Amino acid sequence: METKELISSYDEINDTFVGKISEKNGYHANYDISNGIFLNIDNNNLPVSVHINNASDVLNVKKYVLKYCDLSIFIDCDGREINFKLCTNDRMLYNIKSANDFNSPRFSYLIKAN
């Protein structure tokens, strides 16, 4: 599993969480993998960023958790499914599996928020 650094920001007023893998710029396509969680991918169909609208509602957490806690995102693809997990302080906040509709290769990323 590769560990990547995530440059993240949370806009409390608009309740929007954005996290971008630090060494990646731009994206090729964006997919709604679950209930307002968007996964942006590069030309190789690998994740480059995550965007969550209405983040506190989607993740069912208080806004301060997204603003002040250390977040980790685990994204794993076995070729058929994408598994997306978002954790804070070793507590699972959200876990979803989605069909791999965009032909991503196998990968496994642990992304730590800044």
C-alpha cells in the first residue's frame, strides 16, 4: 500500500471537503462514487483528489471534526470495486464500496491529511 500526502481543506460555510494528493495536479475525469463523494482521476485512471459536497451531512459528523481532526483516506481498487474509507483519529467515519466503472487498475492508497 502506498502512503500519499493529502492537501486538504474544509470550507465550513459551504460544508465542502476537498482533498488533493500533493504531487498530483489537475484531473482527467470525476466520478460520483457515493452520495456526493466525488473521486477525481488522472489519465491512468488513478485517484488524484476527493471532493465531498455537504460533507458533514454525507459523513454524519459535526463540522468541527472535518475542520480540526486528522483525517485519513483509504482508497483501494481490486479491479472490480473501489473501496473508499474516511477515518479520523483511528475512528471510521465513512466506508463505501463502488463499482469500478472507470476501469481503474489495481491500487491501494492510504492518504494522510495535512
